[in-house]
Amino acid sequence: MKVRFADVDLDKEYPEKEYVITEGKIREYLAAVGDMNPIYEEKKLVPPALAAVFTRWEALTDEELLDGTIHAGQAFHYRKPLHWGEKVILSGKVVEKAEKRGLKFVVREVEARTEAGEPAITSRITVILPE
């Protein structure tokens, strides 16, 4: 479903979704960005920036961005390191919706928690929708 600004529901909470951070995805990501830091292999740590992949809004919902959408910003708050093969529980909601100088801004927040319920990563994604 393509999302238009008029259809964005402020504070709507989306159903939780599980995501397993597989070794294959980690290796694929590290190869793509050229990061060969041995700590990821030695300690089986998930590279922090990989969160940009699994906390994407589209990973949580069935919503798609319209052509012409601008990714205006993204920020992460890391609370707990994650490890290869770990399963995270994703949840999210729209935390801001505003029109400023004719531009339609939407801020979405995605929380990744461990299976034990511990907060691991929060991602805040700002987009500018074309309509």
C-alpha cells in the first residue's frame, strides 16, 4: 500500500514483527560497505549501522513510500549490542506529522527489542512525502 500524507495516522501503533539477524545478512552487509573490522567476526557483534536495514519502516509494515519521497534523516539510539543470529522484536509508530512551508514531514520511530524484551535500538526516520 502506497502511503500519502493525508492517510498517515499519528500515534498509530503497528503490530510487532520478529526479525532474525542472520550471519548471511551480516556478511552481505559487511561486504557491501567494505567494513572488514575483525571485531564483528571475533565477538559475533552485529555492525551498528546494519540497524538501518532491519529498522526500515517497510520491514515493519506493508506500507510503501511514494515515488518522490525524500529520506530527510535518520537517527539511532543504541542501548544494547546485538549478536549474530539474535532475534529482535520490532514495533513502531508515527510520532510526528507536520506540514512546514508546503513540505509534508512524517517522523516514524521503530524500536528493536531483544526476545527478553530489553530495548536494543531505537530508530527515528524522517521522510518528506510528495503528497
